[in-house]
Amino acid sequence: MRPDVPALHKTFDYLVPEEMAAAVTVGTIVRVPLHGRRVRGWVVADDVEPETERGRLRPLLKVSSAGPPAEIVALCDWTAWRFAGSPVPLLRTASPPRNVTPVVWQRRPAAPPTTPSVALWAWPPAADRRALVRDHLAGDGSTIIVLPDGGRTQVLERELESAGHRVVVFRADHPDAQRAAAWRTARDGRCVVIGGRLAVFAPVPDLASVIVLDEGDESLQEERAPTWHAREVAIERAHRCGAHLVLVSPAPSLEAQAVASEVRRPDRSVERDGWPVLTVADRRDDAPGLGLFSTALVDAMHATLAKGERVVCVLNRKGRARLLVCATCDAVAACEACGAGVVEADATVVCVRCGVSRPRICLSCHGTKLKGLRLGVTRVRDDLDALLPRVAVVEVDASVEDVPVTDVVVGTEAVLHRVPRSPDRPVGLVAFLEFDQELLAARYRAAEQALWLLVRGARLVGPRTRGGRLLVQTRLPDHEVLRAVQHADPGLVGVAERERRLPLGFPPFGGLAELSGEADAVAHAAEALRGRALTVLGPTPAGAGWRALVQAPTIEQLCAGFDAVSSEIRGHGRLRISVDPSRV
């Protein structure tokens, strides 16, 4: 039995009273005595030979509820190993939030792992995916559809129900009673499960197909440790049961490409129509004094508002180094080694990603005067109020939940998730005011994440045939992210990303994890991992704590290293382990 206590990283043996035997199997949730307390836990193995004398074992106190079937318990153990964490949070995710009457699971003989058939689709963001989903539903057995965008769940649910499918919705934001009922229905099988990342643990006994939509979306990765990603768990689950696996994304990740033999694409006409028109405003050509509002942007906003459509302006200002540009030619000051942005450091400039330094010289015109751009959403809103005096302008950030249907909305990237859709007043323009902050961010996934911002903007304005537009203000008009959207070819980003990550051994070409927390805990873990022949960079101060990066030639070697020192690195203070970190 594994107690529902994350700090306890071990299992305990208990006796099963005869009157409970019919209801107890692997996954059953039980109550047991433990160190003077009654605690909840999961049966993780039965018919085992105890390590101590049977007479010293204590009996189970109560069978509380049905829990995840044996194959899901095993999947939780694998996920805990793969993401260097405790299985307890995963078992909680895979269990019903309220007690469900146990049943005797129909035990199937464990099938040997197989190589599932994998289909990877590069599907444009504004194109309809419903026919694609229907084509990959299981003909015999259950299908799990992982969909990060909760707003699109109802549309797909209605579509499949009208086609005669038995649909079960799994979402973390549903009430506990509704989630428990969905869990109970799913365990009967012969259904289609739709939901966010937790749907990948649905207890269907007859899984035949797994479909992950938007497989590269960051919301499919759990922020709390263990930082599991639904795509990776879906790949492993399909591998274990031989289910057909379908990965769909407007911008296929390198991780998805690593498990698929090819990237499939729709007809070229569908692909082009599924991306809106992109206007690139090259700020290097602007006259001085325009600030954040280029002539192209002002003209596009007036034209959009004149048609009775809405405008969304995006400006990120969270936790990034100040962008430097040349005062002479207005070119962005970037690193000559890796292409990231640089920051001032005494008489030099230093790359925030790889640490390479150079004199304060512009690489384009060799000028020696660099200036910083200070950004702020609130100031932009005030400027827009003055620029558009008869237009309603609303500011939005991550703390704003309800966004009105108004003329102009300006905010951080959170605005792309919160702007409501309105058939009467569609969004006709999404403008990114300072996109170089994204293209030059000091993160190894910066290009992928910048492309995903454009994907979300594309879904707001709709397909090319509807007339919506994206507008990007930049000093890097030839960047592969912008060329990928202009040519409706996300593969251009994948090619450039592969060339950058492969020499560095970054995922999926190696294992990467981030340690963060208290100084003693991070330092102790870093030293223990160095003893396992892993590459450790740091520790270094980071905010109120410390951090370090851990690399290995493969993800298997990284996980094996963490597993070997798991007991050794505990108890030295607060420590968080993030495997496959998205924001490093």
C-alpha cells in the first residue's frame, strides 16, 4: 500500500481481512493505520510475500473507494520515474475525487509493450479539426482525446454525440461530483473521453486510440512537481497497450517528431487558408519618435475598427531583460553565438542565454551607442486612449478573468486566452507590439513559444478567407518564426530549432532538468547528481532561492540518475525538480 502522503517515498505491507478480499485489488483506495494515524492510500500490489512476519502485519481498516486500475497504477509509477517525482500526486490525479463503489476489475493479461502506430499531423490553427478527429476514433474500443483548450471541448462533445458516440468529459475545473461520475462512466469502457491533460489517465479498460490535440501547448505540462507532460504520458500509455496514437499540432514539436516517422499535412490549399494573413512591420524603417505605434499598426487599427471589428494588442512585460537596440541603425543587439538578446554589463554586453560577452558594438553598423526599450501595458493603454479618442480601450493581464466585448483590448499574452468570441463583432486584428522580446528571449524554446503566440492569435482572427490579420512589429523580419507563418509552413521553425538544440543536447536530443529551491537543498542535490556522471551547471542565485541545470545524453540516463539519488537528496530543505522545463 502506498500512503497518500507525498513526503513518504515507500510502500507498506498490510493484511487484507477476508470480508474485504473481494473488493481489494491493485488500485483500490483503502484506509490503514500508520504511525498512530488513519491514512488513505492505494493498493499498489497484491498477493505479495511480506518482508516481515505475517503476525506483525496490521490489517486494512476500510475499503474507501475504487481507484485507478492496475495498468494506470503502473503508468503513474513510470510517470513519477520519468519526471523525477512522487507517484502520490499522480495517483490522486488518476483517482475519482469522490468515493466510487469498487467493482471487481476484469483482469486482462498484461500485453507486452508494442510500438504503436503514430500519426503526426501539422494542422493549421484556424482550420476545422473535427473531421480529422472523427477519422481517428477507435472503431472498436475507447478513445481518449486530450484537448488543452477547454473552450473547444463543448463543440467537440456535441459533434461526437450527434454522431452517436458515448462521450465522457474529463476536466479539472468541473465539480467533484461531476468528475466522479465521469470517472465511473469511463471505467465501463466503450466511450470517447475528452478532456485536458488529466484525461490521459482516464480508467478506460479498452483503450484503442489516443488523440492529443495541440500536443506542443504548454498547458499540457503540469506546473507542480512532478512536471509531467500529457503528450509524453500518452506516448507511453499507447506504447504499453498498443493503441493508435495521433498527435496534432499547428506547430509540431521536436518531441513529437522524434516519435513519428513523418509529419503529415493537409492539402496545400487547406494549409494556406488555415493561417491568416501576417503583416510584418519592420521597425528599422520607422521614423524617430513613433514609439510602439508604427504607421502600419495605426493604419491597420483604423481599418479594422472602421469595419466594426475588434483589435487585440499584445505586449509581454513579464520577467525579461531589457531589450537593447542600436541608436544609429535601430538593429536589435543580439548574441553572435546563439541569437538571444544581450544585456549591458559594465563596458560590455553579455548574452542572457549562453553568457558570451563582447564590446558594446552593433553587429550591423558597428555603432557603439545602444539604447534600451522600456515596455509597459498600462502606458500602452494610455497612449491608445490618446491615439483613438472615440474608441473604448481595455487593459488585460493574467489577473483579469472577465473581458468585455470592446473595441480595443491591450494586454500580456493572457489576453489571447481571455478575449471572448462574438459573432457580431469578430476580432479582425491581433497585433504584437514588440515581438522581438519573444524571438530573443533567453529560453531554449523561445522560437517554439513565439510561434505558439502567433497560433493563438491566428485562432482569434480566424482563417485567411475571413479577412482577419496578424500584425507583428519587429526588427527581425527574416526570423524563421515569421517566415513560417507567412508561408504557412511551421516546419521552418522545426528545422532551425533542430540545428540549435542538437549540438547543445537539449530535449529531445538529451535529458534536461532544473533544480530550484533553498541553497542547501539545491547544492546537495547538485553534488549528488554530479556523482552519477551527470552534467550539472550551477548552482547560482535565482530570485529568493537558488537554481541549477542538470543535463544527460539521454532522458533515460537523466531519470536513472535522479532515481538513484532520490532518497539521498531529500531532507535538506525545499527542493523542486522540473524535468523538461519549458521556460529555461
